[in-house]
Amino acid sequence: MSIICVGSMDYDAIETPFGKTDRIVGGAAVYAAYAAANFLKPVNLVSIIGNDFEDKEVKLLESKGASFEGVEKVKDKKSFFWSGRYHMDMNTRDTLVTDLNVLADFNPQIPDSYQDSEFLLLGNLHPAVQISVIKQMKTRPRLIALDTMNYWISAAIEDLRLVLTMVDLLMVNDTEARELSGEYSLVKAARVIMQMGPKFLVIKKGEHGALLFHGNQVFFAPALPLEEVFDPTGAGDTFAGGFMGYIAKTKDISFNNMKTAIIVGSAMASFCVEKFGTERLKEINRREIDDRIRQFIDLVNFDISLI
Amino acid sequence: MSIICVGSMDYDAIETPFGKTDRIVGGAAVYAAYAAANFLKPVNLVSIIGNDFEDKEVKLLESKGASFEGVEKVKDKKSFFWSGRYHMDMNTRDTLVTDLNVLADFNPQIPDSYQDSEFLLLGNLHPAVQISVIKQMKTRPRLIALDTMNYWISAAIEDLRLVLTMVDLLMVNDTEARELSGEYSLVKAARVIMQMGPKFLVIKKGEHGALLFHGNQVFFAPALPLEEVFDPTGAGDTFAGGFMGYIAKTKDISFNNMKTAIIVGSAMASFCVEKFGTERLKEINRREIDDRIRQFIDLVNFDISLI
């Protein structure tokens, strides 16, 4: 029993109203792995890194339970690099630099040792790359979850439409859901998107929480009201990693269990934004996670018997 | 046991992306009364109306349980009139016309028959008018709730600061909370505002739900994800009316009961936005309300035992 996390492993330069960092480890697979590893091990990484990816970062991830067998190391190129600046509201950001580097040639290979993984998380990448991973799985995973971004909705819509027919769950933010569906109402958008393939849909609304749709059912998980969101980078990937880690641990892909998984994902994301990059995720322990989940319960729980 | 609702009773002209109406009854006290009357009667209105306020609207409100003893009728002037146009996102609107008419001279008088009311809802009005109402109460109500708007934060901040020291609960939207406190983070804003007087604070976030703060406690109630928000006018007043109606019915002003009251208020507001003005509120019955509250329970409830 294990999980595969596919996605970028990179370096980021981030500027928020609270501070600035020139070079910090990041990428969808890194955030997702740090979150998922709290719930089950191994977390089978599929990614590509360059000659600048520090050994200490590999060792730390391995110590948390990540497997690097599916991570290609390119000796004569650098890792993917992204630089961005957040606005005051933290919901919008400008991308300053995107250096694809090794990511330009990413052609993932799934090692034999990963073939028994029942859960597959496809982080944001070109949909053709995501399709290639699914096709390499000899046994279809029990749950395939997909993340994407607005760039692919315009740049690779054909491939995106194809991969949507191959997955069980899509995770997008509200803007992406509107763009993909052509509907402003998220309820209508959800219906349109589920007709494209995924039976489950998570729409992330940042500081306003997340919605889970399945058929005519809907569930809402709030974001924790925080004094400060220090750095939102990676919050979505951390959410996805926590969600899938919990699902993989419990081996229950029912709508009911996904509700709990969304709360777990939201709790993990609430840690992520407290410090720069993966800093906070590197240090959290199980007790802190349990306390945080308890805060989410208190946040939304009310006495039904009173009504 | 009853409740006093103070606020405007007016006519509105509303334009939304879904339609347009030239003249429709509205006002904070009207919306609040329609919501509160589902939970207890009488709803003691305190307001002022002009010679154009239709008798059929008075009769309908009375049939629902509203008392007009505290409503001044001015024979030679018209009722307050407001006209506005909503943008596509329904979160922002332009005010086109504001004709104060009778509201310019509003000097509310609390009838003796209202003096036993234990719950007081002060809808959005000049804070000096709100202060006058509080001062007329011979016995302080058990719970005084106040609504206000950004206009008074700039135009009457001294009076607003004074009335804040006299009330138990303030209801504002996120923009107003930020403006009043000078803090962007809603958690920080809540702390600052509660130091100004009210022990309880509700921050309404429109389609993103509402937060209830009390000391270090926080509770979040989502808005129901709707296919369409047809007309958001009066949603905040309807929320306040449902909240206070439920509190007055249960006579329990604990934080725990307020959680449930926020869910009830959110349910009432979710009806309000389904049609123009008060149309939907005029027709709902108790069974529909119970069904809607059940939807809210399903929306946020997850199995804690799974964690």
C-alpha cells in the first residue's frame, strides 16, 4: 500500500508583503510529499531534478518517507526555477521568472517498485505528461487525483480534456473551474466539469475554503482563519498531499471519507502558509496535526440537537 | 417575550445581471422582520414610512407577526428610496439613487408595549438614531445586536464608537471590519473591534459565509453554494433577522447557541437571494426552512470519528 506523487521539484524565489526569499526548495511533489508522509509511507515520488538540487533536501525528504526511485537526476542541467511576488491580499500574484530547465524534457518513468501503488496524485504538469504516467500503470490505481492550472486550459486543452476522462478526482481553484467550464456559478461549473470525466471535484477557494462535489452532493470545508498568511506558495499542493495521504491511509474512497480528507488537507495547508515555502511542513509533528484538525472541528461544529 | 427590529422600510429599484425591478418593497427592518417572524412573534418594528408605503405591504407583514405600533407614518412625504445596480460577481454594486425622504427626519419613539422586549436588533441607520433607541429602553435588553455600514465609519465615527460601547454584538461585512479596525487580517480585525465594545462579532463574507468571534473562540458558517444568486439585496438584514429571531425564540445567548443561530441566519439569507427583494421571504414556510437548515448540516458535517 503506497501512494505516487507526480510533480515538479524545484527552487522558488518568493516575495510576500511579509518578506522575501531568494532560493527555497519547492514544487508540487515536494509540498505534497511533506504533507502525505504524515499519514503513510512510502510516498513514491515521480519527478525530475537538476544538478543544483541539494542532497540535504533529498535526505530530509527520504527521512520523512519519500522514495526517490522515480526521480530522474540530470547532471548537466539545473532544476526548474520559479519566482513570484504576492499582492497584499495574498490571493493574487505576479510570476516574475519561469525557468523550465530540466522540466522542459521531463519524460517520467514509473519504476516497477511503484506499480503496486493504489493511489496516484498527478500534480500540476503538462497534461500529456500526466497521461503518460497513467498509461504506465499496469494496474489502474484505485483513485487517481489530478491537479492542473489555467495555463493548460488555454495552452493544452485537448490533452487536458483527454486526461480528465482518465481520472477520478480533479482539484482546481475557483478561477480555473470557471475558466474550464465557462460557468460563473461554481455549482454549475461543477456539474459541467464532472461531465468531462472526474466523478469527484474539489474546488479550492484559498482563504475561503474548499468545496467537494460528487453527483448532487456537496461538502464545504473552511480555511482556518489565520492572523497572517505568511506565504501561500504550495498551499494547494500541500492540501492535495494531505487529502491523498489520508485517503491512502484509510483506503476508503467514499464521499463520506473524502469529507474528512478535505478537512485533513485544509489542516495541512493551514500549516504550509505559516512560514516560507516548506519550512513549516518540515517541522510539524503528529500531535500538532491532531491539534489543528481539532481546531477545524471546533470551527464548523455546532449542536444539531439545538435546531 | 419579543424582539424589536429597528431599521428602514423603503422601496428599492434593483438591477442585477438576471433582471431589473423598478419599485419593490425593502429596507433593513422589512427583511429582518420577514426572517425573524418565522421563529417568534410579535416582531416589534421601529421605523418610518411615507404616504407611498402600500397598505398591502403593511397587512402582509402584520399577518406574519409584525407590529407597526413603533412605525411612524408621515402623510406628506415619501418613503426612503434606494436604487442600485449589481456587478457580475454580485459582491459589488453601484448605488444609483439615494432619496432619504422620510428617513431624513427619523426620530424613533419606542412604544410602551415594546418595553418588555428582551432582544433588540438595530439595523443599519445613523448611529445617533441607534443610540437614541437604546436609551429609550427602560430595561436593558438581554442582547443588543447592531448592524452598520462603511458610510458611518467615515461620516459618523464618533457616534459609531459610542454605540459600539453600548451593544453586545456587531454584525459587519469583511470590508467594513477591515475599515473599522484598520487591520487586513480578519482575525486581527476581530480582536480590535471587540476591544471597542461588542463581546460578540459576526463578520459576513457574502457568498463565502460568515465568521462568529467571541473572546478567543471562532466559528465559521458557510453560505450555501447556489446555482444562481438572483438578487443579494437584503441578504445581510435577512441573516440578522434569522439570527436574532432564533436567539429570541431559544432565549439562549451563549456562544454555543449563537453558532446555531448563525446557521439559521445563513439559511434564511440563502432564501432571500433566490428571488428579487423580499419575494422569496414572503412565501417560505417552516418546512422549507427546516429542509434548508438540513442542507447546511449536510454541507459542513463530517464524521469526526473517522479521524
